[in-house]
Amino acid sequence: MKVRRRLVQQTSRWFYANFSTDCNESNMSGRKFCVGGNWKMNGDQKSIADICKTLSSAPLDPNTEVVIGCPAIYLMYARNLLPCEVGLAGQNAYKVEKGAFTGEISPAMLKDIGADWVILGHSERRAIFKESDELIAEKAQHALDQGLKVIACIGETLEEREAGKTNEVVARQMCAYAQKIKDWQNVVVAYEPVWAIGTGKTATPDQAQEVHAFLRQWLSDNISKDVSASLRIQYGGSVTAANAKELAKKPDIDGFLVGGASLKPEFVEIINARQ
Ligand code: PEP
């Protein structure tokens, strides 16, 4: 009996020594894998119906949380076509409930039509619409106060990476969020190097893991060990069915935010990357 127990202990030590660094370690993190599709300003009724049909008929990994970021005008339409276990996100929302803000939508409105998430701080909002770290953090705080879950995006430009400033930039962006967000339970951070978004140039699994590990340490040092251990950090930037499995093995990558490939049937393979 003793010999058998010792053998089991030795085998499990050998197993963890040999296999615990990638897939197994991340699966043991307790953080549910979370994959977001960001459709951006794409789609029409026909193509959205097609994507929703694909997502409704495909076997989706029940251990992965799926969220679709849909153009505002099609949110209700998509809600009615998506499987109910798939979450729905606005791609932006303003920092107050209502008022004279022509063209904007509020978290209260998103909730009212059945969306439960909002994507904030996407690099396109930062670069094209000149949204500041502070405004994005205010939006995040208000969305959380209103009961939405938030995908909070961060990421460095190519210029910043080449100047060796990646950690400095993502720390600054996280700092801005941290000045407003008090409860991180309903937040998922999406690390999206700007140079990888829509370019077909994915960060290697090691490059992505390095920044995710830095963010985990930053959270531990600046927020708390609990938040560091439980907060999900997605990787975004040209994720495809071809590279998702390798990225998903990294211990600090807890899912993806996917643009282009979320409009294609291969999105199902990305959702199922951990299987
Ligand atoms: C994104 O828009 O968040 C994104 C990562 O886009 P893509 O997957 O197309 O690079």
C-alpha cells in the first residue's frame, strides 16, 4: 500500500515537473477562458445572421466564456440570434447615463436591450477618436457601476515597443483604470499590442506571455494578490485558428479578443482553442 502511494506521489511530481508550465498550469489557474469577438464596424443583417447561425450550430467549449462585440445598431438583432450562453457587448459607451450627448450610447441603454458587456479603450478608440486614458477609465467605472462587465483594452504601438517602452505604456494605461475601478470582479483586461491588430502580425506566444506576466505582477504590486490571481487577461492581435492553440497554452493568457477572425467560421476553432 505504502509503495503504491509513493509511486503515485512520484508519478504526479514527475507529471507536474514535466508538464506544468504551459497548458496544465493555465488550466489550473481557476480563471475561466474568455474569448471575445470584436466585429468592429462590420456586418449587415445577412452576414450577422450567418455568423450567429454558425455559433448556434457549432459545439462551443462549455469551459470558455464567449462574448460578441457587435455594432450598436445590430445589438438587439444579434441578441435574438445568438445562443443565450454567448454574451453580448457594446463596442463603446459614454460615461453618463443619459443626456445631451448626440451620437453616444450609455451603459444603461446597453443593459436595457440585453447587452451585458462593453469593450472600452480599444486602440482604435484611442488612436482614431483620441480617447484619453482618463476618459476611458471614467467610462469603465460608470459601466461597472451600471452593472455591465467590461473588457478593458490596453496595448503599446510599434514605436513604443521598439523604444523598449511596452511595460511603461501598459502600466500607465492600467494605472488610469486603477484610479477609477474599485472592484475588478467584472473586468477582463485585453492586452492588444497595436502593431498586431488587423496586421496579420501576431505576437509570438512568448512575447504575449511576457507582457501578460508583467501585468500579473503589476496587479499584484499595485492592486492585490487576489486580483492578480483572478483577473482574466486576454490577448488580442491577429489571433486566428492557426495560432490560437499555441497562444492558449501560455499560463497567463486567459482568452482572446479577436477582430477579423471573429467574422469567420474559424472563430469557433478559436473559442475551442483549449480543447
Ligand atoms: C481587435 O480588433 O481587437 C483585434 C485584435 O483585431 P484583429 O484580430 O483583426 O487583429
